[in-house]
Amino acid sequence: MLKRRYSLATAAAGAALVAVAVAGCGSNAQPIQVKLAASEVLAQAAQKTQEVTSYTVDAVANVTHTQEGNGKVQGRMLYQRQPLAVDLTLDTVDMGGRGLPGGVRAVLQGDTVYVKVEALKEMLGATKPWIKVPLTDVGSPGEVKQYLDQIQQFDLANVTKLVTASQDVKAAGNETVDGTDTTHYSGTFPVDAAVQLLPADEQEPAKSNLAELKDVKFDIWVGSDGLPRKLALNGAKEGATLDATMLFKGFNEPVNIQTPPADQVGDLPNSTTN
């Protein structure tokens, strides 16, 4: 049984699930004004992320836990707003020396998610490599929902919104990230206040995923177009620590997200939905 031990690691990227709702098109974005205060830059960045129609994010999270040992989650997500599509690949999911062979793959198309996890396949008694799960299926087992949650934790708009709860953010210099000139900002945010900034239906899952942390230290690198290129999060509580980094790129560029071949997809076994 896949346990909640992975939640701290996957909280690396931020918060809750399913409707990765981003609106608009950012073709006419104006550069951030140099004289803006650091807190205003973050607010503007959070607004501009909602104008993004597609992007790619690479993320890695390292965790330590006094009882469960060290862990790591590493992967990439491709996102497209219209039509809604997400492709999440977790190459590494490990905690305390116990990993998931073959990693995790999840593809979201519209109101359906396709999940590929060998351990999950065996657990549920599936006969095909991929399991098809309608998002409207409230009876989906907790293990499937874990992977759905991981999709949202890579969400650009939500993780950027979390850092706007900071009361101590300040500029930390100019740096180049993946070939783009950026301004580096550093600060902390209180988890409870940050979660309140998310949409109401996403607050409880976010709070659950971040519950093991208190104040989170962050570093964010923002380009002249107002969009974040890199975000690092660090937090600790009662011996548990989190160190996570996300790199964002490919804003508003076409992405190729395809569902798995039909002959490789099986429905969620009925026995798990009761």
C-alpha cells in the first residue's frame, strides 16, 4: 500500500488537485517595472501565470524524516490549457530506500486521467499497463488520488500564488536561469496564510500536503516578462525537512500530450470502487 510518506516530498511543488485552471493568453505581457517593490513583483507574477496557456516544469524534491528516512521525488510535467491536458512523469519516487520501479506516469485529458504505476497495477488487479480513471468517479481508491494530487503540485499558478503570502520577501540580485535574465527574490511564507490564497476547493488538499511544514523559505527567479523561471522551497518541522526546486519553461509554446494506445488501457477494476 502506498503510504502518505510520499506527501511531504510531492508537496514540493505546492498544493491540491484536479482542475488545473489557468485562464487567458499572455502574448502581450509587458515587462515588470524595475521600481516595483518585491512583494508587488510576486503579486504581478502570480497574476501573469494565469495568462499562461502552456508550459513545462522540471522538479526535484529531497526530504528527510527521523522515522522514515531520506526520500526523493523527481519528474517533469507538461501542461496545456485548451483543451485541458497534462502529462506527468515521475522518474524517481523513493522514501527510506523503498522506491517505485518504473516510476509514475499520469496523463490527464479533459475529465479523464490515465495512470501507469506497476505497483498500483498489481495492487488493483489491473490487466493492462494503464488504468483509466474518470475524474467524476468519486469512488476512486486513495492510491489513484495520490497521483492525481501530484499533478496539481506541479501547477505553476498555485505554487506562485503561495509565495505571495510572504511578508518579508526581498530582492537578492540578478541571475541567469536557463539562458534567461532574471531577478532573484527570497523570503518566507506561513503555510496557513498561503493556503488561504488558493481556490476554496483546493485549500484542504494543499493544507494536508503541507501540514508537516511550518514557515517555508522560498527563492524565486522572475524574468522581465513577469513569469517565474525557477522556484526553490525549503521547510522543516519536528525533524522532517523538505528541499525542492522547480524550473519552468516553454511558456505558451505548443506541447504534445497524447493518451496511451487504446489496447494498453484498462478500466479501474470494479472491486476498488465500492
